[in-house]
Amino acid sequence: MENIRKSSYVVTIQLNDSNYMLIHGYTGAMDVVSKRIVDYLTHYDSKKSNCMVNQKDIDLLIHRGYLTNMTEEHEMDLVMKIASSIHNYRKQQTKKFYILVGYECNFRCHYCYEKGINAHYQNENRVFKIQMVDKAYETMSLIEPDKDKRIKEIMLYGGEPLMAENATIVKYIVQKGHSLGYKFGAITNGYDLNKFENLLGPNYIDNLQITIDGPKSFHDKRRFHWLYGGSFDKIMNNVTIALKKNVRVVIRMNIDSDNSETISELNQAFIKNGFYEFEKFSFYPAILEKNLKTEQNSDKNRIKYLSKETFEQLNKHYWQPSKRGTLYDIIYSSITNKKPLPLRPIYCGAQEGLYILDPVGNIYCCLEIVGRKENIIGSYLNGLKWNEQYKRWHYRNIGEIPNCKKCSYAFFCGGGCCAKIKNLNLCSPSCNQFPKIFDISVKKAYEFYMHSV
């Protein structure tokens, strides 16, 4: 036992007065243990623990990775190898495509990270034309020649993709895509959704993400039509239309310190409108975070970003699994199925296989940086061409980031959002209080699991 030490990648989370969750940073192991085991492990290297544990407990701690015979340097090398291996494998797998229908939007949300991008395209086509749609589909087959590796759902994005003014081109995009074997989803504000009713359904647009930022009194102050004002009632009516067309509708609520206490009130509105009677309806809160552009464009007196108070409010709410693949869902699934947490060496698909094609002929890989010419990773206007930005996104993983490769949370955080990192510094993490978010998610997932068994 002389060469055995506590692993550098142990996460310890107190679940209640008597139980703790041990999680291992590069094996994904999750174990509920007593305070006695935690105390033993905490003081293992100093040999000052008075806790009595049996050999079976020690063997389990070794087997699960919490105790190891590797040095800190060897563990770090292993993390780098695992990260590189998983990342390289995933880059060879499926490709996901977005069509950025147009840069125009009928809303004027003060926290929008796309503010100001229209200025870059004043003399260019800001909405897709038929010829560019055809080029976009050709480009998808060039990016991934193997059609089995192209995800069969294309997401429509913007600006606002489903504005009434875009009805003709959206119809062409969807019908041509349908003939090529694609279905569609859309990230939309939902305001003009009724104008696309004939395209809603399992064969065409069958998946929608719509943002509602709270009950009517709050939402209408923050998300409003630039000409007609409040949007809450119209969006709620359109959600009903979509659900009756058998479309999957996911409502996202952007929360900060101002509206975190209204989650339950909004949820009650969904119940009153009968949304939960539809199997394909779900709702999730998302923390409103700083973006490099929102920091410049936003009114600091109107947005109260991530804070300790917000976390405290979140922890009061009882969230159930949504099956959307959020951090909370992933943790809950691992606990329920008694499987290790999956390891993610990157933050999101932008670093491996996500491609956003805009109406001008530019290619981006992240939703939060579209329209910014310095973030273009390639072009398809005159044939498919990549640039240096492509490498900067696709070669970044936690094994390449000094602070990440020695962090116990890295394989669950993925190094953080690249869009939050100034100049996409490959060596900079974007932690954004992830450990606290992770700890809260573990506690709530375990709490829900214990209530359901």
C-alpha cells in the first residue's frame, strides 16, 4: 500500500447528513458512501485518518479509481490520452447541419448575442435564396460524403428563421430537404409559427425549441416584437398549434436573478394550457450567461447574470428529468442505470461535427458566434474551403488546456463554452462556476432518484 495515493481526480459531494457521492474524474465512477469513507479518503495521503475501514472498502476504492498507484503526472498523461482518443473518435462520427435561414429578427431581446450583426451584411443577402439553398445541400454532401453519417435532422436557425417573411424560402428548404431524406427542427421565438402550420408535423418540421422567459408579466418586458410589443399570448397559442400537429416542443426559459423565482408560475401556465397532456412537450430553465458580445451590447442594469443568489434559487426548485440530454439528465441517467458518467473531452458539437451554413456562403460551427466574420471557419460560395479558425475549434479539447487536464470536473465540463473565450484562446478554460452547477445537479438528480425508487 506504500505506492497507493488518493487520485487527483476525485469529486466529493455531500448529499445529506449521512451520505456523500464520490465521483471519479476520468473513470466516471459514481458511488454513494458514508462520511466514514469520505474521511478516510480525504486524509489518506496524510495518514492522519482515524477512520476504520475494512479491506473490502479499500479494494473498492482502488477498483473504482479513488485510490491509485499512479503519480499525479501519470494521471495527467492518462487524461490527455483519453481526451485525445475520444475526441478523435467523435470527429469521425456523425455530422450535424444547421441552415441559418436569415439574419433578420422580429424581436429585440436586450440580451441577444446577435445584436449588431446586421451591420456586417448591409450590402449582402441576409436571407437564403433558392440558388444558395441548392449549394448548401451540395456542401453538406461534400463535408460528409457518407450519407449515413449525416444526421437526418437539419435545424433551422437565425436571426429568426420562422418569420412570416421567410415562409416561401423555408417551404423550399424543407421540401427539398424532405426529398433528400431530411427532417427538420427549428430554434425559434415562436411568434409567427402559425404561418408555418402546413409545414409542421412528423414529416417536415417536427422539433421546436421556443424561448419563454417567464409568465406574461415578465416575458413581455424582455422578449417582445419590435413593432407589436408583447409576445407571450401569441407564442402560447402557437405552442398549442404545434403540439396538436404532433411536433416536439421544448420550452427554454432563460433565467437570471430577476426571474428565477417565476419558474413555478410559468410552469403553472403550461399546466393550465394543457401542454403536459402532450407527450412531446418539455420545459427546462437555462442560466443566462455572459457572452463576449452580450457583455458589450447589454444594459447591465437590466440583466443580472450568473450569481450566488441565482444558484440558491435554482436549488429550491424540484426539476424532473426531461430526456433532453442536459447535465442534470445525464447524471440522473447514470444514477438510475448504475453506469459511469460519460466522459466529454469537449464542451459541445461545435468542436467536432456541427456545421452552420448561412445565406452568404459562410460556414460557422457555433450558434453563439454566427454572423461574426472573424469566426467563420469556412466558405461554400465558390466550392468548399476551410480556414485556420476551423483548426482552432476542432483541435481544442480538455487535454490541450493546462488548467483542464488537472481538473477533477474537466471530463464533465468539457473545458467550457468556446464562445465565452476571448479570441478563442485554446489554452483557456471557461469554467463559469461549473463545479457548483455540477454539485447542484448531482444532489437534485440523486434526490429525485431516491423519491422514485
